[in-house]
Amino acid sequence: MEQPVTSFDLLPGAPDSPVLLHVPHSSRAIPADVRAGIVLDDGGLERELDHITDAHTAELAERAAALAGVRPWRFVNRLSRLVVDPERFPDEREEMAPVGMGAVYTRTTHRARLRPADTDPEPLLARYFRPYAKAMTEAVAGRLAATGRAVIIDVHSYPAEPLPYELHGTGPRPPVCLGTDAFHTPPALTGAAREAFAGCGETGLDSPFAGTYVPLDFYGTDARVGALMVEIRRDTYMTEPGGPAGPGLDRLATALARLVDTV
């Protein structure tokens, strides 16, 4: 019998650390019953996972946590975003929903069919999306209770060349893209990130991906929660698509640790 797959892990850091490294898209794991609802053959699914997975970002966060002077907390998704994408709105607020990439994807990175268009997302939302959101909310609340503030650093990667699913793929694609939010990303946090990643190449803001992830209980209302999305261009640390990590991963881990210690 197949063993159940753990959906996510909260990995403790130092009690006095306000930092939560969030890694939502690093896994390729798909439970068998979820796989049965995906129409791609095995080869097609592996190719899609190569394109859609933020490969090695969990390892990046792990290395950075070990290097940091004050160890941050980590919240890591252990399932592929093809199960559910925990960072998408589960309703009409999600701009990617019209192209079949809301919280439950029905289209691939190349806009081919992933699931039937009439797939009911509710079973996956109930089983995976809502428990994840609840646990992430509790993790942030824990940092607020312990330290009086929380800083969510969202750890992502993106391909060197735009994929067909991208809605904003025509803009700059710097080695490090910083996604910001007008309410939750203070200038000091953006500045600290620019300085920390200065040795990793150019840093840009909100292109090709913009915004940050903040649990809805705090979003737009609690300024004690800071947030920044860090998007690393994949060719700076790995072989695309879906290949092994290279020496760039160590440089990035050192930079991310520096950011953790600054904030």
C-alpha cells in the first residue's frame, strides 16, 4: 500500500527568529490518486515537472538556514504545485485562473491540457490547499507571538526564457527578481535584499513575477508581517530544465543567509 505523502513541513528555527523561509514550489511529488486525474502520459508529466518545479529551492533554503547566524524557520511544501498551488487564490481573484492555472491547474506551462476543464477543484482544495493555508497562518502567528513581528521570504526560481503560460513574460529577467507588496514590503527589506544578493548579478523588482505571499488573515491589515519574494533565474544555479544544481547554489545560499541575518 502506498504510504501517505506529507503535504508540508514546518521546520523550526531559533526561538527569537522572526524569519520564515517559505518554499512552495520545490517538490515533484504527486500522490497516486491525484496523478490519476492528470491526463499527461508519464513522459509528458516528467517534462511538465521539469518546467514548473522550482528545482533545488528547498535545498537552497536549507543551506541558507544552516549558514545564518540566527537560524530562520522554514515552511516547505512537500507536494508538487501540480497537486495544488498554495500561493494562488482559490477563487475569481486569481489572475491566472482564466488560463487554467488557478489554485488547481487544468493547463500546463505550454497551455496544453493537464486536467479536464470541468475538473471539480474542491476535493483538492479541501484536502491540500486549506490545511496548508491554515498551517502557514499558524506559523506566521507563531513568529508574531514569539518576536512581535514576522518576515516571510518566499523562495522561488524561474526559467531563463519565458514559458507560454506567463502573463508578464516580456519584461526584464534579471538573475534575481524581488517581488514586492506595497503594504508588506518596506523599503528597508527591499534594500537589504538588493545588498545581500549584489554578488549574484543584477537584481530587479517585480519582473517577470510580482507580489508576495502573505496569509489572508494578515494580508493588507497587519504591518507587523513583512514579506518579500525572491525569484532566482534558474540558469544562474542549475541546468535547465529540471537538471542538477551547480556551484551557483552555494553563492545564492550565502546571499540568502546574509539577507536572513540582516532582517
